[in-house]
Amino acid sequence: KKPKKNRKQKKGIGAAGIVSLVIFLIAVLIGSCALFLYAQTAPYSDTFLPGTTVSGYALGGLTAQEGAAALAMLTDDAVDAWRYTLTWGDQTYTLDSAAISLSVDAAATLDPLWQIGRDGNMLTRYLAMLSLRGDGRAEKPVLTYDMDAVDAFLSDIKAQVDRASVDATVTYVQGNSEPFRFTDEQTGLELETDAIRARMEAAILSLSPGTEALQPKEISPNVYRAELENATVLRARVVMPLSGSAAAQENAALAAAQFQNVRLEAGERLSFNQTVGL
């Protein structure tokens, strides 16, 4: 008999080994992800995220203090220089930033940008960074100002500009060769301030100084001198000598005075008793 050869048994990786390998690979993957997330987010742990801007100025990588300084650099000069001027004839009215207490609310402007990705873990912060890679997040300066001061400013101007229209008049001048005296009509003015107020507030929000000429609305009178002159004609003149006592003559003069400037329309009848008050 030939001697039997020893057969070696081939053994593969067991189930426990596979599990261990999987766990190891998962741990390596998790560790790599954690390192990647840390590398991406650590530089911005105490700064604004990339993609955040205010008035077009990039805040990414700036601390909160640096962001506030950048905002002041962008807005302080514009706030100090803001003014709005209204002109009317030879009059000029100017409202400046101090009069309306114009200022920038730094906290209200920067806090929404600072809080992006601030809550949660590194993954949350990284996802927030990814969301900013497109259009980013832009804010405009949040301004505080006193519109009551604007309203008072416009109210004062309106009081100077507004005037009521005046009708032309005609009066009878007794004993004059020209028996009628006429006065001219006057066109009224009314300043409508709502649209001006809206334009002023838009100029405040954009920190853009403005100038405009006032254009009050004209208010037409109801009666014009030319109309009165064309419609007023001396039809007759009656002169009656007075006699009798002084008291009788005074009563007659008082009665005659009641007919001064009485207007009769075509076809209308005049009552002496009603006119005099008897």
C-alpha cells in the first residue's frame, strides 16, 4: 500500500472576521468623514460662513467684531451724508439724517447672517456651507429712523404752501362814475404730501440723498373777474331826494342800504318788505 498524503484543509475568513472587517471599514469611513467635516468647518467655527454678504461686501471668514467694523465702514459715511431737499420757488427746505435719527441697527443686520449654520453639529454646519455656494445669502443694512420727524417736516411745508382759492367779487359804489368795483380771483394751492413721503422713505432705505421741486396742485376759484365784468351792467339809476325829519331820512337811508349788492336772477321778483325786514 502506498502511504497516504496529508491533506491540508483550506480555511477562509470566518463570519466573525467579516464582521470585524466591516466594522473597521465603517470606522475608517466615519473617521474620514469626521476629518473632512472638521477640515471644512473648523476655519469658520467663529466666523461668518463663506457666501454671506452685506451690501455686496463678503463677510466669509470675518469674526463678529470684524463684520460689525465692515458694516460701519460701509454705512457710516452714507448715513452722515444723507439729506433730502425740497424746493419751491425761491424757498429751500432740507431734512438731514440727524433730524430723523437715522442709524444702522448692526445687530439686526448681522445676526441673521451670523446664525447661519451656527446651531447643530459639523454636518449641519457643512450643509449650511453647501447651501451658500449658489447664490449665497445677502442682507441690506437694517435702518432705524423717525418717520414722525418726516411727517412734521412735510406738515410745516404744507402749511406754508397751501392757500385757499379766492373768488372775484363785484360791489356797487354809490355815487361813483364807475358804479361797480371788481376784485381779482386768486388760484389756490394744495400740496399733496403722501407721494413725497413715500419717495423720501425710499431714499432713506437706500441711503440715497434726494432733491425735488414741489409741484402743488392748483385749486381753481369758482368766480372769475372776467365773468363778473361781462355779466355786470348798469341798467338804470334812480335818484330820489329825501325830505321830512332827520329821523325819517335816516330810516330811508337804512332801508336803501338793505338793497346794496342784492342779486336778482332772470324772472325773479323783489319784495321791498322782505328785503328791508318789515
